Amino acid sequence: MCNNAFGLSRGVHVNSELMQNDYFRTMKHIIFILAATALTIASAVRAWAQSPDYDAWFTSDRLRVDFVLAGNADSQQAYLSGLRKECAWAGSHESLIDPFRYGEYMFEVRTVDGDTLIYSKGFSTLFQEWRTTPEARVVSKAYNQSVWMPFPKKEVRITLSERMKEACGTGRTGRFREIFYCTVDPDDVLVCREAPAEDYAATPLLVSGAMEHKVDLLFVAEGYTAQQMDEFHRDCRKFMEYLFSMEPYKSRMDDFNVTAVDVISPEQGTDIPDQGIWKHTALNSHFYTFYIDRYLTVTDYKAIADNVAGVPFDALFIVVNEEKYGGGGIYNSYALGTAGDELSYQVFVHEFGHSFAGLGDEYFTSEAAYENFYISDIEPWEPNITTMADFGSKWKDMMDSGKWDEAQVGIHEGGGYMAKGVYRSREDCRMRTNTAPDFCPVCQRAINRMIDYYCK
Ligand SMILES: [Zn+2]
């Protein structure tokens, strides 16, 4: 999602049909919700308790699975486009099953008979965002997307599922529907084992411990020439200082390793298509994504994947050598922002909130851009916004705890690009504006939970 706090043109299509009294409707379902919450917690506890034995299933290496996602507003298809053995797996050896189930897609790895889940991870894509634009109603497109997993020791079955805009029984977030499956044989001679095409220098900026017990954050250079790498490292250090000045990152600094990857671009900057500016850069980043002025993204995911093939990581932030305001962040995919704007650091923590912790945008305006982005009887998967369809799965427990007053953790209408029918927990938060003093307690809890997941 892009950062709209200072006037990106993405806005809201206000749907007056959205129910404004979802809270009371939810109360009618309170018994069901309590039961559903208990079931959800129980299954999450089971998933953690029965974490698969990493060493029985996986080597210490990383497997990259490349997909092509193709389709339009109505439907999408997924195709396998490559398998590649890369460097070391940076992820936890304990947290193999995704306890959050955030994101628009779910990638799952099972034993070859399909019986036992041994790895899963939710994520979102730029392609899925594009599918909600008007253009997707008149043309079909294809986007690259890569997913990483620990390298399997024996044959496994992988599946990719898309989230449907339909509530499922418990949890009431949109259910997942399988759109792709195949068997992966790690001994297949055609699994690519080439050294990375570009072997860039990786400079450790913060080393706190073993990669499998830390969040491994990678800063990736974009639009920096070979002569500008000192400048890139200075920019990374400033981003890092800002991140660790804000809670909850401030208290959790020891849980992070941070590395800068010197990806070299032939030219400085990035593409600004609406100004006729086109730059030859390593990742082909560009403004004007979906014709939105300040929405900066990388459309071709393969450019990202190829340039980080030799470096272990959990989370990516692409630092773009440009002064114009803008950025973007997609859950478990990537985030990026420019380095030279006066609000660059604020944009960074906001976009990283999307890509790292799965946080939703808490802002809303009256302009139209997305239609029905959230549906009233489906609980959004993002932890910091709610339609009240399943408020028990969000911050109801925090309100009930008596630890915060209502100004800190309450119910405020407006969020997720919609003025009505979507609620946030506090008047202001870094997921709403760049001027908020901090993340709201609900966002802070979600970030802390994500850090815990990587550090287990
Ligand atoms: Zn928040």
C-alpha cells in the first residue's frame, strides 16, 4: 500500500451501503465469536506446539519459488516459472507454520502425500492491488512474484492459495482458495544452482545474533551508482537510527540484524513517468504506479529477487536514491521509499509497517480510487483495522483489559481508505499520518508479535 498521509491521490470510494452499526450486529454474534476466538486460539496454540522438526525436513539453505501471476479483476491464475537454490535460510527454525495468516495469498508446503503441513507463509502482491484498479476490468496482465522457503530435504507438495472476498466460518476473514499446486523434488537436476548473477557486497550495519533467531532486515540500494555506495550506507544508517528511535522497535533493537546490499545501478534516481524521466536502474523502480503520482514500486519482482539472491534476509526495504516524496509497502513482499525527501524516514516506518507487520492503512479521504476495498461482513486480515465482523479477533481484549483508556485503545470510525464501516483503534497513528507521535498500541502489539515470530 502507498503512503497517503500527505496527499497521495489514492483515496476512498465511500460506499453508503456499508453498515454503520456493525458493532451492534457483532454483539448479536457474541457467543459465536467467543467460541470462534477460542477455536482460533486453540488451533494457533496447536500449530505452535506441533511445529514441524526443521532438521527432519529442511537443509540450512533457501529455496526460491518463482511464480507468474496472471489475470484481471475477475480471476487470476498462477504458474510456476522457476526453482532456485540460493544462500542460507534466515528464517526461524521454530516458526515454520504462519500463525498470523495475514495477506492476500497463502503459500503452503506439505508432505508429498498432502497430509502434513510443514511450512506456510502469507503474503500480498502488487498484482493483487492492481486487480482492484479500473484498468484490471479492461485488460489482463501478468506479474512476477517470488516466494522463499527453507530448502527441502525430500519431495514436498507446494500450494498457492488466493484469499476470496467471502467470509469463512471461524475467523470470518476471507477464506483461501487453492490456485496452484505441484510437487517439488529437491534432487531435480533442473533446480537452478547457479551462483547469484550479481554478487554485491553486503555490509552489516547491526549484528545482534544468529540469523535464525533475529529479524534480518536488508536495505537494498536502488538508483545508487558504484560511486555512491558510501552515500547509500549513510542513508541506511539514518533510516536505521530513526526506526530504532520509535517504539516498539526501540525496545526490540537487539532482536534485529541489519545489512546493506550494494546493488549498483548504471544511473542515479528512479523513473518518474509523468515527468518523462526514465532512469536505467538495477530494480527498475518507478513512480506513477497505477497512474498514482507518488506511488513508487518495483513492478517486476524478478529484478528484486535476482539482486538479493546471495543474501539471507527476512524483510526487504529498498532505498531509492531520489528526492521526490513517495513509497510503497506490500506485506511479506517488499517496501521501498526515497532517501532524499524531508519525510523519507516517516515514509520508511509507515511502509515497513505494511511490509513487515501486515498493518493496514488507517487513513481515509473522500476521494475515489478503490471500490469496496473492505467489505462490511468480512473482517479485514490486517490486525489494526476492523469492520467489526469479528472484533474479538482484533483489539477487543485490549479494550477489556482496562490497561488503556478509550483515547488510546478504542473504536474510531474511518480507516482502510473508507470513511464509513471501517474502524481504527486510535484517533492518530503512524499508519494514518506522518505526524502522529508514534504507532498506536494496537499497531505496536502487532509489530511485537511479528518480531516474536521471527525470533523464536
Ligand atoms: Zn495504528
